[in-house]
Amino acid sequence: MKAYITGVGGVVGSALAKYLCDKGYEVVGSYYTPTTDITEIDPRARIFELDLRQHEALKTWICSYLPDVIYHLAAQSRPVPSWDDPYYTMDVNVGGTVAVLEGVKEARKLNPGYDPNVIAISSSAIYGDALQKYTLDNLPDESCDLLPLHPYGVSKAAEDLLCYQYFKNFGIKTMRIRLFNCTGRNKDQDITGDFAKRAVKLEREGGNKLIVGNLTAMRAILDVRDLCSALYILNEKGTGGEAYNICSSHVFRMDHVVECLEQIMGVKYELVEDPKLLRPADEKLYAGRCDKIRALGWEEKYEYIDTVRAAVEYWRKREF
């Protein structure tokens, strides 16, 4: 089984490369402006640099390699930069998705019978304002309205709909992954990675004052290793044209992050709230239902404290 991963230099891409190699896949991945250290990517995977905005180069690559499954992960994946440069966000997220799908379309024209799965990582950000009406006892499923609140969310809604359109019009077996909060050991600029780094810094320098933001919000944070198993199952059992929420079933207040760190580090922290870390608007609850992916046999293996421990162990080995 030949797998091609766009965005292999990201947190999900690098973890997925290892997971698929362990499963016996032949893995090739492309990266551009990676967000992780690409020297840490599993050496069994072959990686190369490619900007998805180079549409003809991407099309040529797909036509030559003919992967059995394409995991389309490459994106400008942060809401804040999407306000600063919406043109770039749309170019990468929307134009890049068109380029992948057109590449498959061209490859099928040249190679009759070629019929890969295309598994695209969209985002729960496409639900946006629609999430406000849901509660812990009534979480959104894939029928939730699409009401994104920033250019990044709009770009991911476009990606999601493009995948559906190419399935309906051209029969390309696309699956759209509406991913809620997910983190891995090597991720920063999220609460798990940032808090783990701060805790390791305190461990090195001494002290117990932990800088925090809003700890009252409710979140479900999935371990990237569990996401990898979901993506693997989708290639094996998923249905073309379908959308799938992927979200942890463990919903907790953000002060649980501190509790996990205190247990791992053996320290009782003095919490110092930094106003700069408080958002003007912060969703009180951010989680979704995953009945469709669970019906395929997917289940989580990692508790959140396992995720935090992996992040602490990672940052203990790094200079920052």
C-alpha cells in the first residue's frame, strides 16, 4: 500500500508517517514551511519539499507515483494568521486542495482503473457560530451547520465542499475529516505544548509560578496517536463522499491541564493569569460527536495525562 502525505512536516503528518510505516505502508510525504523538526520524521518515510501552489508539479508527482491513498494534511492551519493574510490562507488551503484533486483526476485519465482514497483533514472550525447552541449533553454531529467565523474556517469549509463536489462529479473517493482539538508531543502554540514547555522551563530554572490563560473553558483534546489510528481505519473502512467528525470523548475544563502537569512534575503550581492569553471571545464548550468513525471500530487508547506526559518528555530533551 502506497501512501502519500501532504504536510508531512506538521504534527499530524510526522506522526502519521511513523504510524503508517509501522503498518507496513510505503510512505512518501511532501512538506513546505514545516511546523516541526523534519529531521525527526521516521527515516523509513521518503520526504521531499513541494509547495502545493505549484499545481503542475503536484499533478506530475501524483501521476508518476500513483499512491493508493492520499492523506491531504498540508494547510495554513491557524485562525489568527488567516486574518493577517487571508490571500495566502485561501491559496494554500483551497487552491492546494484543488491541486490534489485535479492531480488525481489527471492520473485517472492517464491510468484507467486508478482509484485512490483521498482523506482530507478539514476542521471543526467550519462549524463556527453553529457550535454555540450545543451542550455537553447534545454535542454536534456531522449534520451541524457550516458557519465559520474566520478566513481559516471559511477555507476549510471550502476544502470540505470541494472534496464532496469532486466525489459527486468525478467519483473520486474523498473523505472529509472534521477534526476537533488535537495535539501531539511536538506541538507548540496550543495549551498542551505551551504549558508543558513552561513546566519544563520551571523545572530547569526553579520556581513554581505557571503562566496561564482562561482555564474555565471545556475542551476535548485528542492525542495525535489516536488520530492516526482513525485515519488508518478510514482508509480501510471509510466510505467515499462522507464527512467524519474526529474528536476525543473526554471533555474537561482546561484547569485539568494544570492538574496533569502537577501530577507528572510533582509540583504544586502557583497560577498567574496573563491577560495577553485571554481571548476576546472564547467558546465555553468545544467538542463533537464521533458516532460515525466509532462505528468503524475506532476507539481512543490514550488518556489526556498520557498526552501531557509525552509532551513533557519531548520538551525535556529540547533546548528552547
